[in-house]
Amino acid sequence: MSMIFDIACEQALLGAVMANPGVAGPAFLTVPKDAWWVPRHEQLAAVIGDMLVREQEVDPTTVLGQLSINGLLTKVNGGHLMALFGGSHFVPEHATSYAQRLIELHAQRCLAQVVQELGQQLDHDWERGDGIDILAAVGQLQQACDDALAAASSTARFEPTSLASLLDVEDRYNWLVPGLLERGERIVLTGAEGSGKSVLVSQFAAALCGGIHPFTASVLGDGDKSLRVLVVDAENSEIQTRRRYRRLVRNVDAARAASSLGPADWRGSFFVECRPEGLDLSKGRDVTWLEHAVAATAPDLLVLGPLYRLTNGNLNDEGESRELMHVLDSVRVRHSTALITEAHPGHSTDVNGDRRMRPAGSSLWMRWPEFGFGLRRSKDVDDLSPEQKRTNRDRPVKVDVVAWRGSREARSWPTLLQHGQSLPWTPADVEYFDLADRVDPF
């Protein structure tokens, strides 16, 4: 175990909070339980922290009484500790500095422990003749470094932002698609098997790389709004992916040609990685692989999924879902990319007997994205041709776009889509085309 600690600092913070809990208490409560090196100090800190949270009086006498009530008096040598902290040589005003030091030392210990254990594991694997998993080792070390940096950053002096300062900054949207998608946002698209959600996700990717609107196929801006896109398909093979994108490339280039623009930069701005075996983003190896893929391509839009193929864990488990969300958000925020993924809905139905479109798994997935929409086979098929109606029995040619999450901001999503010529899915409501053209420009 790493010998990185400061017993005197631990005593100083404990003494400071008992000398003046009103001054030292807030800083004291920022110190994690594991940051205390001396076991007796850790137990004493837990008791004091509980008393502070309960707004009980804190001083050597009351703490001694609470130790007795909890049966810890002998275990922590309470009499000795209270005698130690009974003096007046502790400085409550320095509590923030004491707390910062303990948090920083804890981060250093954790980093040193990971490095030591990782070195031992690599030596052990080499001695046994096992292959050394470099990507997994790097991922584990990278996570430890991130945690250490986060701990160090948390000790920086807190300088709160006033509301006036916040409002002084002009509001500006960082649009990828005006009125529809902003940089860094998350979209989860759901739909029953064969509903066409994978096609719509692919349509988004191809259209944005081509600088056209993903529903109307109109050119964005002056034809200079093409985006970089990375698609990580964790379900389909290369041949399946190739077949899907052949038509989309033709559609997008035809839309650009109609505005006297050349083909999209499919070689330098659109990247595809097929992982039909799936990813397990609970493992360092796959997390590191994803990090490298995103860093190498610098996408404005990351298409990743489907959701259930991104982990070997159980998406019904809140803890495992939270861990997957943490990985996805970490990649998204660090690389400033929008994220679109698809998911299967559960099998429950609403009062009308229609399948609910919210994602299967933990309810956390309902709250995670900025926008959540589902594709449900439409019952409004009177305007379809006889051939379309026959096709519609096997695969939907017209779908309702159902919002299963209250959007955080109003956006111009269509409510009805049908098979089209300019793009595989186009709005069935002609008024949508006028609405999309009236949104704020870039």
C-alpha cells in the first residue's frame, strides 16, 4: 500500500471542525470517506460528518458522547482523541486548506495503487506466457489518471458565478442542423424490430456529412455545412452496412447536385467501424478502443449502437446503466460531439393497445437524452397506394414519430414519416418542409 499520507493534517482538520463547526464544517464534509489514512480518524470523521448533516452540536464533549452511543469509544480510543483535540491550537479558518490536502493525497494514493497493481499484473501475465492486453491496461491507467485529475481539480478554490455574470453572456446556438440538433446533444431513437429506425439513424449520418437537412434534403447554409461523422455499428456486418449506405450516398449526392454542389466528402469526412460482435463499454479495452476511434476521426456527430450491444451487462440494472451512460457522456463531452443511438422499446402497451416507445431497461434511459423519439407503424394509411399497403403489412412505409421524452427545448421534428424518393424517410406532412425552412439560420 502506498505510504502517501499526512497524519498531522488529518488531526488538524478534525480538531478544527470540533473547535468551530460553523467555520470548518463545509470544508470538512468535502473530504471523502476513503481519504482518511488513519482508521481511527476515518471512523471519527464518519461520526462527526453524520452529526453535521443532522445539524447536531459538535464539540469534543458531544462527539465523545456520540462515540459512546455508537459503541466506538474503545475502538477509536475516544478518550485519547478527545484529549488531543481539546486544545485551542487548531485553526478552523484553515479547514479548506486541510481538506484540499487530504483530497489531493487520496488521489495520489489511488493513482499510485493502480500503477503498482497494473505493473504487477503485467509482470504476472508475462511470466505465465499470457498475452498482455495493452489496450485494457492503458484504459485502466487512463481512468485512474482521469480520476486523479478530477480529484485535484475539485480542490481548486471555488469561485461562484453570479446570475448577473451568467446573463451577461449572449445566448447563441451551436447548431449542427438549425432548429433540430445542436452540438453535444444526445438523441435516442426507438422502434420495433423492422420499423426502419436503423435506416433513419443512417439517414441522419449521411445527410449531415453531405450538409443537407436529414428530413427535407434541402442544402444547409450555403452548401458549406458538411459535418464529420463517425458511425460505430455494433450490430451489423460490413456487407449489411455497405448495402444500406449505397442508396443513402446516391440520395445525398443527388440532393447536393440539385443545388449545383459536388459529391460529399465520403472519404475524408465519413468513417465507419463495424463491430458486429458488439462492444462492452464496461471493460477498459473497448472503452480505450472507442476513445481512440473518436480521437482519430474528430466527429461532429457520433452514431453509436444499438444500445443493447454496447455492454454485456444488464440494462435493467440501474448501476450498470449509469456506468454505460458515464462512458458515453465522457466521450461525448470530451470530444464535443453530438451522439445518436438507437434502442429497442419495451413490450408494454398504452391504453390504446399501442406499444410504448420508451427504451427497454432502466428508467434512467428515459431521462438521459435531450431528445427521445420512437417510430411506430402508422394507422393513417388511407393515402397509401395498394402496393404500399401490401408492403406496409411486412415493413412500415409510414410511421408516427412518437416523442417518449419531453424535449428539453422545442425542436422541429416531424410527427409523421413515409417512404420517399429524395431520402428513405421523408415527412408525410407537407407543412413540415415550410416549417424547417423558417427556423433560425446558422
